[in-house]
Amino acid sequence: MEGTKLNWLLISFLAFASILPLLRADIAEYDEVWRRRAAEAYNRTLQAYHPDPLRFRLADCGMGFGSKATGGKGGRIYMVTDDDDVLDPKPGTLRHAVIQEEPLWITFRRNMVIKLKQELMMTSDKTIDGRGAIVQIAYGAGITIQFVKNVIIHNLKIHHIVEKDGGIIRDSATHTGLRTKSDGDGISIFGSQDIWIDHVSMTRCADGLIDVIQGSTGITISNSHFTDHDHAMLFGGNDKYPGDEKMQITVAFNHFGKRMVQRMPRCRYGFFHVVNNDYTHWKMYAIGGSSHPTIISQGNRYIADHPYAKQVTKRECAESEWKHWTWVTDGDLFLRGAYFVPSGDQDWPSKHPEKTDKIKPASATLVSQMTKFAGRLGCKLKYAC
């Protein structure tokens, strides 16, 4: 019996001895220099390793004017583990993640209801990716994207956003500043570029659901679900700010649902491509504007559910002025008495294909299928989504 044990010990020793050269990588003397090189190499491995590389595929799916947005692609995956919100945020919180200066792909370890004490001030090159958890921004301040670029917001529920009095807020890892009262917008985009908002569910914010102002451009709002709100989307906040002429926004594959009232969107200046959305409710109007915006409506379904609100459009000026604006309806489907009042050159899309070819509209009869999964997706970890 003892002989058998000795044989096994000898075999085990010889086996271990045989792999020692492999562990040492043929290095005869594993001195301090080699140990440092090995540690540096392992650190590079950690930096290059992405525990969930398939998440980054989302950044390749952009569409419309916001298609250049890649968010935090190529950066680290940052896991939010704590829904605590403080003005001097600790690592693991959403506020700590969004103020870092490096590109980050922000995910969530568990379901969370994040009640922001003040606006969530974002920095450039960030993705907030709620897939794999139910993440709600609710009962506090909203998200502010101001003077930054390249942001993706995906798969969140944003609701019951309220006004906040302002104060000292950290807006980067190295800066805090005094903010005035926030309006209570769900998402506020101010002077920013290359922004993609996708698969969000939004309702009941104190002011707008999504406001885009001060020359923001290169923006797509897609695959989202909006309910129970008055002022949904404001694109351009002031008739006296012609800088919004550079604004280019795509609104695609969204569902504007129950108890919506107006501004889906309401536009100033700029160019707006509204394509393959499902408008099932509005109490005043769906699409409005002032200051000669260009609006191209293609392949949308408009259902006039309210008995006294059949017109899709509303202009904030006299007909003698707005009749020269380019508001085009092309391939839209109108039900229950809905109608769109066009103006300007109805052949504009064919003359400017570079503007509308970013998303080619499908038939409006397919809109209900295309928007079936609008809003936050019920994604689960370890399953494709």
C-alpha cells in the first residue's frame, strides 16, 4: 500500500516538474525584472479583456442622424452596483460613472430605482446600458447632456421626474459648479452632438420628456415608448436662437401612446426626419413648429383617437408665412379622420436624398409590427437582446 502511495507521489512530482518550464516561459532566472514585466503584461490583459463584448455590438446599430454615436465603445465596462446618489459620488454609483473623463460602457448589477437629488450631468463618450436589469430613473431629477458629445442611452425607464432647486453639482471628475433650478425634463440635451436615445420608456415628467436645444445636432430618438404626458419633445427652445438651424434629428420607430397631448415633436429651425412612428393618441396635435423648420414625415401611422383633435400638424404663425415651410407627408397612413396639412415643396425628399436616406421608410402598414417592442426591453442576462 505504501509502495503505491510512493509511486503516485513520484508521478505527481514528475508531472509538476515537467510544467515548471512552461510556467517560467523558458526563463532560467525569474528575477525582479521579469516579475515586473509579467505584472505589466497581466495588467494589459485586464485592460484589453471585456467580460461582455457582445454589449458593444449595440454601438454598431445606430441609425439616422445619431448614427455616429458609439458611446463608450472601446472603453471599460463599468458596473453600477449601488443606487445611492450623493453630490460627491462614490465608485459604483451611476453619478460616479457618468462624470469620468474616459469612455465607459455603463451597466447595472441588479434592478434599481435611482432617485437623483440633482441633475445627472453626463460627460462625453458614455453609454448607459440598462439591459439585464430593470433600471428606473424616477422621483427625482433627470438626465442632462450639456456641451458634450457621443452619448448612448439605452433600455431605461424614466418617469416622474421633478424640478430641483439646483445648487453645487459635480459635472466632471475634476469640477463642480453652481446649477440653477432644473425644469424637470426627463432628458435634456443642450449644445451637444452625436446622441442616440434608444428603447427607453418615458412618462410623467414635470416639463418635457426629451428637450433638445441650443444647436444640438446629430441626434436619433428611436424604438421608444411615450405615455401620459403633455409636452413630449421640444426641438429648439427659442424663436430668437437661429443657431438651431444646424439641428438635425431623426425620430424613428417610436410609439406615442395613451394620454399623450402634444409636441411629438414641436420643432424650431433645423431639419427633422420623422419616420415609421406609431401615433395612437394625441389630445391637441402630434407635430408642430415655428421658425420655419423642415419636417419630413414618412411611413408613420396617425390614428386620431380624440374626437376633437384630428389634425396631425400645428404651426405657430399665420398661413401667409408657414405656407413656404417644407412640411412633407410621404407614405403616411391616416386613420379615424387624421390628416396632415402639408406645405412647401412636396418633392423635397427626392431632391435631397442625403437627408432622408439615413433611414429608408418602410410601409406605414407595418408600423404596428415595427413598434411592437418599443420602449424598455425585457432583456435577461446570458440571453441575446
